[in-house]
Amino acid sequence: MCLRFVFLLITQVITGLRLSRREDAWKTAEILIIVRRRQAARSKRGRSGRPATRRNIKALILRLARENPEWGYRRIHGELAGLGVTVAASTVLGDPQDLRHRPRAATGRAHLVTVPALSGRGDPGLRLLQRRPARRHPACVLTVIGHAARRIRILGVTLFPTGEWTSQQARNLIMDLGGQAQRVKFMNRDRGSNFTAAFDAVLADAGIRTVLCNVATPRMTAIAERWIGGCRRELLDRTPVWNQAHLRRILREYETHHNQHRPHRSLHGAAPLKPLPEPFDLDQYRVRRQTRVGGLINEYRLVA
């Protein structure tokens, strides 16, 4: 018994001398390792890791996927963020397992062709759309998109996009911007004949510098091209356009949807004119669907 006590005493003394020469970092690391082992031993099997997704959130994800088969998981994730539901994109992808295999857009009789136009930087950029319905002349739509805010402005629709018409739309744009025109520094535009020296002069008088796009460089107008593609897949490819007034009306509705509701990944799921709401308890609200453009586009809002 005495020998055992002497052995333990000598062992503790040697251990203490050895630890006294160590740095504080070694002592801290050893303590953290011991604490971690104790926590791992106390944790119950099957309850570790990230908590499971709530059932009402799962049901909402599946509802959005069912009612919008052309939406991908990123689009559904953005719609959830606009409703105040904070989940990861991987959660949306993992719940409806076949979501990644759904078609991105529905096809229709309409066909959209882009023609040389403008994009922008800092605030607006311009882009022309050419619409070719059956037995009708092409109708061109002049739009403006802001690179920072992603806000869209539709300036006009015409069958004859002459230089005079384009210059007049530039004047209307400056008037619509008002005091915000001073924040616009650059305007990227195409080298097409629709944009004459008068068009550049209108922008120059407002302090906006015109930058010509390089030949065969779609990345210079990537933001405008993205909007053109979304407008074609979500709207123009899915509905026949009967006349110029009908085209103007559905584009106005899509403009409102784009600016006030549609989520944008560059804005972390917010819309250009609508910030993200605060997180909320889904049990206290109901999600109601609202349609636009005759049921082609779905929007979801919270109701008590």
C-alpha cells in the first residue's frame, strides 16, 4: 500500500513538472479535447447534426414545386425567402428529390428573337426585343435594366424602331429618372443603326457616358440577356400575342412582377422594389397564390 502511494506521488510530481513547462496553448488544446470527448459521449444516437425541416415548410416546398413545374429549386428558394421562410437552398433541393429534373420552362407557339440593343451599368442599360407573331410585322420593345438594382423599365413598343423613335424614348427615360439620372454614369449599347448620334447626345446631356459593346461579346450585356431569356421562357413563349396593345399589356404585367415580386439571386432573394421581410412563424399565417397574365405567372403572399 505504501509503495503504491509513493508511486502515485512520484507520477503526479513528474506530470506536474512536465505540464508546468508547457505553453498555455497546449493546455488549452488539451482541455478542449477532453470537453469534446465528454460531449460526444453524452450525445444521444440519432439526435446529432442539423435539426430536421419542419413539416409545414416541407409541405410549402412541395406545393410550390407542384404548382410551378417549370421552377427550379433556386427559384423556389427565392420565393421562400420573399415570404420570410429562411431555409437553405440545399433543403429545397433535397425535399422534392425530382425537382432538379423538372423542365426549366414550358414551350409554346410564341417565338422571341433578340435584336441589337443596350445593356447598362450603374443603373439602366437598354435592350431591344423583337417579337415575331404569325402573319404580323416584328414589334420591337425598348427596355431599360439597372445593373445594381436589377430594376426593369419598359420604354415603348413599336413596329418601326427608327433612330428618331429611339432618341425620343431616351428623352422619356431621362424624364422618368428625374433626380436619379445623376447617379447613372455609363450606358452600354450595341452598334446597331437604331441608335444614332442623337441618341448618344440625349444621354450625354444628362451626364451619361455611352459605351459601345464589343463585337460578339455577350458578357457585356449578360444582365440584359438574362432578363430577355426569362421574359421569353416565362411569358412570350407561353402565350400568343394578338396585337401591339396586347403585347404592351402583358409586358407591363411582367414588368410589375419582375420589379415588385420576382426574387433575384444577386439581391439575396429580394425583388428590386421589395426588400426581404423579417422571418416569421409559418403556423400563424397562410400562403395564398395570386396569378398574373391569365394564370401564366404565380405569386405567393402571406395572409393572416
